Amino acid sequence: MLDLGLEGRTVLVTGATGAIGRAAARAFAEQGARVALAFRYQREAAEALAAELSGPDGGRAFAMPYALDDAASPRWVVAAVEEHWGGLDVLVAAARRRGARRDPHTRFEDVPEEHWRPLVADGFVPAVRTVQWAVAGMRKRGWGRIALVAPAQAPDGAADGEFHAVARAGLHGLVRGLAGDVGGDGVLINAVCPGPTSPDRPPTPPDRPSTPPDRPPTPPDRPPATPEDIARALLFLCSAANGTITGEALTLAGCR
């Protein structure tokens, strides 16, 4: 059996109450890792998951709030893990906002900067902040794994979704560029890009399009990937078994 080398490792999962984040947290816990669950709104769900994953000694998981729009939040959650367990080995950044688009009734050239700047920043800046704080300790300890969850269609663009595409392409650029900088310090960073996932997605709000601008519709003859499929990819990329894969974007879209 492949030894993933995750026993006793410390893992921070942002977006831990989402379908992918929850599946990832369970997958790491099953391998003996200690898991910190960062959530935005669903405190009860996060604390219930932490209780589920804590194990007999009650100390293998805990939950804490994390806000994408709070500049101090990434620093706080990373510091909390490092203080609680003495260091952070793995970051799974699964918290993200979906479907940021400009007003479809406004031409691209007429969108004022104060409108498009948040569309870019909201999809890119929180991940940069979290990676910055996480990677510092990893470099000092000489080992670390980082995985960003990003849309499969990030570089391609879509109608009314230009600024969203810029942000997601920026995530891919971050992964590609940072990989060369931190690889010599034992830190690997990759992106995992899911297509539509099933079955655990909440209903689409009535004021948002049913298909986000970066996501094609699912062909009826090919099933979408499940959150557990995505979690298994995250598990390998963030394990000791992965010694060379870095700077890559792995697309897992069962519908494509």
C-alpha cells in the first residue's frame, strides 16, 4: 500500500464546510493527519465535523472562523494552527467565491475600475494572503504542501466573466511562479481544478445564474466528479508520496 506519510501532519483546510473542503478534511483525517477546519458561516457544521474527526483523544481537529474579505483572517488562522500544533505542514485552500461577473448590460470598456477591481481581487487576493502566511513557516521547517482549489476553466474566460477569468488565471500564475521559488525549500504547490461536482452542492440562489461563467454545462452522458474524487487528488498532491509534482494545475472534470 502506498504510504502517504501524513500520519501526525498538520493540515489547514479553508472552506471546510463546503463539499470539497469537507471531503478533503475527512480524507486527511483518515490518513492520521491533524486537521484545522476554517469556515465562514456554518459554525455548527464546522464544529460537528471537528468533533467527528477529533479521534479518541479529542485533539486531532478543531474549527475556527475564516473570512475571505478580511485581510487579517489568513494570518490569524495560520498562526492559530502553528500555535496549537507547533507548525503547519499542509494548506488546502478550498474557500472561494463563485461566478463573479460584471453587469451583462454594461460593455467591457464601460466598466469603471471601482467595479471591476473587486471582481478580480475577491477571487485572487485571499488565496495570495493565505499562501504567504502558510509558506513562511513551511520554508523554515523544510517541508510543506499547498493545494489551491480553482475552477477548471480559469484561463479560458466566458461571456461577462472577463474579470473572474483574470482572477482565476492569476491563481494559476501564482502556483506556477511560486513553485520555482519554494521548491528548493521542500515546499510543493499545485492547483486542483474541479469541474461540476455532485451531489453535495447547495441550491443556486435565485439572483445568480445557474451556470457560473467559468463552468460549462455537464454533458448528460458523463458523470461529474464527486467531492471525494477531488479530495483524493488533494490527498496525494499534499502527501509525502508526492516528491516532484509542483507548479501544476490538475483538471478533474468528469464531464469534459
